[in-house]
Amino acid sequence: MDEVTEIHFLTENTNGTSTIKIFDTRGRLVRRLSVLSHGNAGSVLWDGRRDNGELATTSRYIVLLESENSSGRVLQDRTTVILARPK
């Protein structure tokens, strides 16, 4: 069964598009996800796949949120997630 990670966020963004970029521990971009946020909250699902559709390896990943506030300023925040698969 395929599983996903749901990434929730809060931002100063108001009804705009936010981008979530997922990087491996070497700083290489693994996946780019765009999400339309409603107000200042949003969420996105990551299925553990790379942009090319391949499964990402078991590891720690850095999640970077970028959103633009009503003044045009780009805001960033980051966290980490662990991707693990059953053997």
C-alpha cells in the first residue's frame, strides 16, 4: 500500500500559491510541489517520489516552504522529514 506524508503549514500568505521544495541531505532538489493555500494555512501530500516519478530513498529530507505575502515579500521556512519504507 502506498503511503503519503501530509505537510501542513501556516504562513503570512493570503490566498496565494506556496511552493514546497524537498531536498536531500546533500542539498539536491528531489521534489517541487505547488499548493494553493486558503488564508494563511495549507497542506500538501508527498508520496515519497522524486519529480521524475522514481521512489526516493529512505533518508532524512529538508522541506522548504516559500510563499509570497501581500506586500510581495517572499517568506521561507523549513523543517525536516524522515522517509522510511517497510522492508
